[in-house]
Amino acid sequence: MGLIKIATLGALGYAGYKYYQGQRGENLPAAYAKGGPTSNATTTLTPVRDAGVDAMRDTPQTWSKTDQAIDESFPASDPSGNY
């Protein structure tokens, strides 16, 4: 009996997950805004997103000058002078 309950809960969880994934809209890569770079089998370099809020898929609720400086410095190891 316990196995049936676990299987039922697993099936409900999977169905809920698939429903949630379908509600998210278009399937954009994690960091890129609409129209941003995409990778495919012929791309030899990993695409890098532009700095700033406009290039993000999900815009943050708050964005400070420090956030902008950190975003602009990535992936360089040099910290910005705006701290």
C-alpha cells in the first residue's frame, strides 16, 4: 500500500513539474535575453552575454552601481573600483 502512495505522489509531482515547465513561456537559455547569443553544434566558442540588466533573461528587482560593476567585470578577475 505504501508503494502505491509513493508512486502516486511521484506521478503527481512529475505532472506538476511538466505543467510548470509548460507555463514558463519560451525556452530561453539561462542567462540570455530574447535575441541574445545561442550555442549550437557549429559554435566553437561559448557565447557570452552582454553586461547589464537589458541583456538578462530575468530582470532583477533591484540593481545597484555595485551590481553593474560586478556584472561588467565578469569573467575578468579584476575587481572594479566602484566598491
